[in-house]
Amino acid sequence: MRIGVLGGGPAGLYFALLAKRADPAHEITVVERNAPDATFGWGVVFSEETLGALRDADYPSYVEITDTFARWSAIDVVYGGRTVRSGGHVFSAIARKRLLEILQRRCREVGVELAFQREAPDLEEFADRDLVVAADGVNSTARRLLEAQLRPTLDVHRSKFIWFGTDLPLDAFTFIFRTTGHGMFQVHAYPFDADTSTFIVECTEETWRAAGLDQASESESIAACQDLFAPELDGHKLLSNRSLWISFVTVRCQSWHHGNVVLLGDAAHTAHFTIGSGTKLAMEDAVALGQALQRHPASLEAAFTDYELERQPVVERFQEAARDSATWFENVRRYDGFDPVQFACNLLTRSGRIGHLELTRRDPAFAATVDRFFAGRPELLVPPPPLFAPLGQRAVTLGSRVALAVGAEDDADDGRLAPAAAGRLAAAAGSGAGVVVSELVAVAPGGRITPGTPGLWADDQAGPWAALAREVAGRGAALTLRLGHAGRRGATRPRRHGVDRPLPGGGWPLLAASAIPYTLASPVPSAMDGGDLERVAAEFAAAARRAAGAGVQVLLVDLAHGYLLGGFLSPLANRRGDRFGGPLEGRLRFPLRVVDAVRAAWPADRPLWAALTVTDWAAGGLAPAEAVEAARTLAAHGCDLLQVTAGQTTATTRPDYGRFHLVGWSDLVRNSAAVPTMVGGNLTTADEVNTVLAAGRADVCLLDPRRYRLDG
């Protein structure tokens, strides 16, 4: 074939090299607009996995690249006046300019034509080519020209960064965090040869503007950053290579090819620099495309499809991790005030690719330091993992940070807790959990979800709870009773027959913030009037007193799941025009009245928790800033911990059930509102629980126990 490659970066050069090696009869030309020694970056980082692929693809270049490597295994986190080091992280890096020299020389050796300082404003340059490989970077000409066919999206990140070098030879991948009067600046720095390191400075756009850097020249930016990080530079200089403040752009394309044109590397996709994978992904693309062409020599379309099927899932995983990593740095001020050890743990686990167990494998001493900090036991040689660290709340001490929520079977009889339900809760307590959370317990007959929902609206319903509380405490757990009112989600059939299916005949009258049915098939609830508001608040208080008398250790008021109180909080369910609707202050007014009534009725020495919806997962729903403000207000009204939940406010919710899908929301609430949290969201292993806890993203974790059950 006659092959044209647009772009002479690592991806384009490496593909040209591999394609020519695979078939010397190919005529391959690489067209690059810049000079051969021009590069706009400093060092390139590779993983061990990528090196294996490079070794198998072209051994001579692999040897030359790896012989030039700077290698290190430590990460230093400079924060709060301390440097915390974590070892066992294997990194290799090379100067980008040196990498290009190696690949250019190898291309010439195998017969690839290299054309530098040659502009290609369109694809006419390659009109006579059988195959066009567009490896022309994030500002790809080919992607722009084929936008309608490739359907790209460009996500511009909120932070600003500037890419320097420095003559400081570092011995670790180094993160530096510096708080100033303008905001926080952070550095991502790593060595790439014996004398030089990459030194990237990043900050939010607000901080960048407040510091006057939006008006700074290149030399002024260097001087400002050199002064800001003078303690770490220790007399060394920052080096510029057309270093300018820019915003990172995450590129995604629905298709990576059209006709005989195929995208490679940053032209097709980008991953934020905080996980250091751009060149790695691009060169892996080159390997995969070359192999696909060998497997399908007679059909470009088949080869391109094969290439995309192999690479797109890999890239999407990296982009997801990169998004989480970039978001962490954009919101790093949230963690200002953390102990440096926990701050470092939070940083290292930010993207979800490294957990507590992997940290322990890589650096047992660092992991033990984290565990000693979390346990508050600096004298221990082998501290307990975070999930076994006790948590004190008022006069109650939880023996572990693991919570189990027992599912509802709708088997109560006229609100009286069924023996089978009590048995399920007792069994959960005997499993080693520190907290056992009940199903919703209704404060009134009209507050049930189904006819089989347990309740505490009558004194004679407290007896089974008293016996259960004693048994759960005897097994070393704290019984947490979830108190609530189903609101417009009430009067439904038992959930084993389907969720939110109305009872035949309509059941009982429903109450809600507004007269909006939950589903199209649901009965229309009555909008609560002043008398309803007063009565329901009193019912919550009375039920709390019965729970206290039964010896329940923790009470959890449900302000979530689309039930009555959660409906008041959501602008999608609360359309009231009085002082109990409108802005958040109004929507919070009735839930706060209930919380105040419950707190007054509940013993002062026992914890009061609340379940809070932090996002409706629906357009026009609760905003993140509102969730934080609601959490802060609930804490001020006596809530000791918040269970973070999402969705279910409306039947049209569009959930995002990804891995750890609630952990980020818990992190937001806990560290923005300064309130302890409990979180679930597909947490299935002890390692995941330990990771969330150690990093300070939650204080208690709801574990999905199915992975640990022998019966599956």
C-alpha cells in the first residue's frame, strides 16, 4: 500500500515504523509541520505493561528507549509542611525529544520517508494514498475536516496548567501543593533523565485569574512559579519550551475512521495528564492498528473496525480514570486541612486504579502508616485496617465501619415487625458488621410503602424492636432503625411483585409536598396542608420516642428515596408556592421541622442519622451545591451522620450505576459540608471499603455482601 501519515509525533512515527517492518513493500511517508527537533513537552512516562508491548513490536527501538530511561519507584506528596513518600510504584520516563530522535532514526533505517516542516492544511496532500493515518494531535486537522463522520466531542477542563521543565533532578514522582492567598497551586513533577525533570503547575481558573497569571507573559509566569515553589526547587531553575497557560481538552470520537482515513492517538482521544497516559495510549494505538492491518490485508474497513473494537474499550477505561483524577485536582481545596498522611492516601487512590490492598502490596510501611493514622494508634506495629477501626458517636461506639442494610420482604403484620424480619437483622448483626440498618419503618399507617411495611405508630409495635435491639447489641453491632414516611410512593404492592405497582383499588390516601403522582399509574397524592405538616412531624417524634424506649441505638431519618421528606427537598417533586417550596431554604423547612422534632424526642446521648438524596439524577433536580448546603444544615440541626443516596426522587430518574457510583457524592458531602457520611453504591469487597475509609471519602460503608457468600 501507499500510506500517508499526518503527524510526526511518537504515534505517527511508531505506526510508520511498524507498518514498514510488517511489509517493506509499503510506501510510507510521514508529514510533519514542525522541524525534526521541535517538541512541545518534556518527559514521557511509560508503564511496564506498555514496555512489554513495545518490546514485542520492535525490539531495536525498545532497547534504545529503555537504555535511555530514568527509572524510579517512589511518589512524594508535599503538603501541609511535610513530605509523605510511598514506594513500590514503578515508573520509567524518557525525554520526549530523545524518544522522537530514536523513532525518526528507526524509521529511516527501515525506509520510511520523513517530510518535516511541511504543512498539510487539508487531506489533498494524501489524495493518492491508499491509507491515511491521522496522528496529528489534539488539534487534529483530519478530525476537524471529518467532524460530521467522526462525531467528536471536546470537553474543556476547568483548570489551567503550564508545562515547564527544570534542571532539578528529582528521585520520585513528586506532587507539591501550595496554598496561597489566591487559592491552591499544585505541581506534577517527575524526572526523565539524569539532569532534568518535567514540572507541571496547575490551578483552578479562579486562582489563575486572582493571581494575575491571565495577564502574565511567558517569562513572568516562569518567574512567578519559580518564586512560588522556590523551597522545592532549592536554587534550580524552571525551563520553558513555549510554555503557556492552557486548559486540557478531553477528546472523544464516536468513530475513529472514515473512508481510508483512520485516527491515532490524541487525534482520536486524550486522557488527562494527571495519569500520564497520553503517549502510552498513542503508541499502543499504533501497535494495535498495525496488527489489525496485518490481520485484514484485503479490507481497510475490516481492519479499522477490528482496531476500534480492540482499542476503544481500553481508552474509555483510561479516560474514565483520567476524568476521576482530573476532577480530584480540580477540587483539591476540598481536602485542605487533611492530615498529610490521609491526604497522600486520598491522592494515590483518586482514580480508582489503586486501592488499599494494592498500596499494602507496593509499600507495606506506607499502608501501615495510613492505618495507624486512621486508627489513632501510632504505637501499633500492625494496626487494624480501617474497616475495623471503631467509630464513636455521642455515647455509642461502633465496633467496625461496615454496615449491612437488610432488604425488605414486606412481611410485617399491621405494622408489627415479623419474626422473619427480626431474624434477618439479627443474622446480619452476627456476621461481624458494626452497623445493621433496617428497612423503612413507617411513622403512621398512611406512611407505609406496602401493607407489609413495619411501623412504630403504636406502642404495642415496640416490643419486637426491643427484643431485637438487645440481640443485635449482644452480637456486637448497633441497630440502626430507618424511620420514614413513604409519601407518594406508598400504597403499593409487595415489592416481590414489582416496584411502585399500586395496590388494587388504590390502597390508602397518600400525602406529598405537591399533588404529583410518582408514576403515571400511581394515585395522585394530596398536597400537605398546615394540619398535615403538624401532624406528620408529631408522628415522627412519637415514633422516635418508641424507638428510644425499645433500646434502638441509632435512629436514621429517611430524607431520600423519593419518600415524603425527600420529595420536599427535590424541586422535581416539590412545586409548592408557599414557604415550604421554592428555593432550597423553603424546601428544607418541613424536613428540618421533622428533624428538630425527632432530635428533641431522641435521647441526647444517642446518634441521629439521616439519609439524604444528593442528586436526583434527572434534569432540573437537586444541584450539588444544594446537596452540600442541605447536608451542612442538617448537621447544624443535630444530625451526626448522613447516608448519601442518589436518584429515586422521580420514576424517570436516569441512574449512573457505575463503579463506586455514590462514593464521589459522599466525598463531596463529607469534605465540603464537614459532616460524617455513610455510603454504599456497589461496594463489594473489604478492600474497597478500606480504600474509601482510609482516603477520607466516608466514615461508614454499606457493604454488598454477596461476594462473600458461599451460596452465591
